[in-house]
Amino acid sequence: MKRSILLLFLYSACTAQVQTTSTEVSAEAEISNQLGGAVLWYQNSAEMKLSYYQSYQYAKMMLDNKLERSRLAKPAAVVLDIDETVLDNSPYEAQIFDKGETYKSESWHKWTEEARAAALPGALDFVEYAKSRGVEVFYISNRSVSELEPTIKNLKKEKFPNASEEFVMLKSETSDKTERRNKVLESHTVLVYVGDNLTDYSELFADRDKNMGKDLVEKYKDELLSNFVMLPNPMYGEWEGAIYDNNYGLSDDLKLKKRKEALIK
């Protein structure tokens, strides 16, 4: 009898330990869970699709207006980001969400090697329209230069024009796009910038204060509205870095703490 009671006690203790362990959620998994809602909206909402169509329609209007009103000393160009601007990488975000993980360069590079990101709504139509108006198209992305071959392959697969080393400018040393933008400006007048991040227009918006850069938007509102088309991306971006005090090196526990503190209640 005593032996049976002892065995029952040990079994109950072990079961309780398993149940406790199974309900524990790591900070990384909780951050990943928060990503899920953003990915669901991005992939499934009709609002997302219309947002892209409206943004690219606005880009066309901006381009037409500048072509008609400006006397250009250099050939005209438009500059676009790639990820979540012309190519849809939300399947990658869905993969890491499904695994309870967050972004890692290894899993990202595995995704880009597949070269299967689809074109986003309105993107191809806009760049084809720009080309039809005699406007050159450049892609400036913070994908690594080591990803150049699959990136060009992916752009070609989706039938984007100018999918070549001359027009696809990736990151070699720094994520600051200023030097690459200036390289384009040496030979062209850029009429429209398009991206899902404010730093796709200017590095001025990279290091944000406790106001998350909203004061900078207010200060440069007229300039932004005249030159830059902003696309929606709730999955990742400089806005997230601002929550972490521009320090992605923080532990997942501290990142999660800061995310909760940033909520307006």
C-alpha cells in the first residue's frame, strides 16, 4: 500500500511538472505570437490590398505632376525599396510565426534563396508606367549583396523591369541607404521614392527619440508628402526598433517588456 501511494505521489508530481513546463512561453515565442496578427492582416485583409493600390496610384499622380511641372537637368528616375514594397515576404514571416521564432539572418537567407516572393498589388503596374513615361527605375534594398543573384532572379520571375546589377542596389556594409541614393542622384533626378519604411526616403528617420519619430514626420510632413510614398507594413520596420531604443541587441525578455510599456492604455 505504501509503495502504491509513493508511486502515485511521484506520478502526480511528474505530471504537474510536465503541465507547468508545457504552459511556459518564452519571450521570443510571445513576441512571435504578436507577429501573427500583423501577418494575418497583411496576407488576408482587403484593406491591405486597397492600401497598396491607393499608394501606387498616388505615386503615379505624383510622378505625372512632377513630369509636367519640372524642367529636369538630368534624366528622371524613381527609387523603390524591395521588401514589402515590390515583393511580398509575408510567407517568411508566417513561417517564423508558425515556429514561435523571430527574425534570424539564417532563416531569412534561406527564404530569399527560394526567390518565390510574389509581386505586391500595384507595384508592377507602377514601375511599368514609370518606364512608359521614360522614367528610369532603381531598387535600393537592405538585402545583403550576397543575396543579389536570387533577388534579381525573383524580380525577373515577377516580370519587374530593370532587374539587373545596374539597377538593383543592395547593402554591402551599412544599412544606411544615403550613399546608394546619392549614387542614383549623380546621374538622375529622382521624382518619387517608394517604401515601407521612412528610411527608404531619408536616414534622418533612423534614430528615433522617445516620440518614436512622430515629431520628425510632423516637421518634414510637406517634404514627405511631395516626394515619398509610404506603404503599410505592420510586421517589422524602424518603428519596432524605436520601441527597443534603436537597439535590436536587447534580450527577448527586455524587448517584450518594452513592447508592453509602449502601449497606450
